[in-house]
Amino acid sequence: MSVAKITEITATSKKSFDAAVQNGIKRASKTLKNITSAWIADQSVSVKNGKIVRYEVRMKITFILK
């Protein structure tokens, strides 16, 4: 029997939402082992002078406990 845990993180990128997700998974993988999935709970952008300057995602990471 496996036990899973979910933690919520926020990640950003100057390039895209996809890059923000990749950054978040990469960073989470440094401290969380056995990551099995990520659910994107929310997305937003920061705008300056009419241009997007930052993409942000809030995601829930699922990982299996040993």
C-alpha cells in the first residue's frame, strides 16, 4: 500500500506558463522524491507597460511517501 501527499507550490517564468511549470517541477524535485503528478490550480501573469513580464502558476504536486 502506498501513501501519497500533496503540497502546493508557486513557480514563475519570464517565458511562458509551460516554462513556469517546468521550473516548479525541477525545483520541487530537489527536495521531494517520488513525484507522480502535478495539477495546475491557477495561472496568472504580471503586466508592465502593456507587456507580459512574468508568468506564474500555482500547482499541487503529488508525491509518494516511503
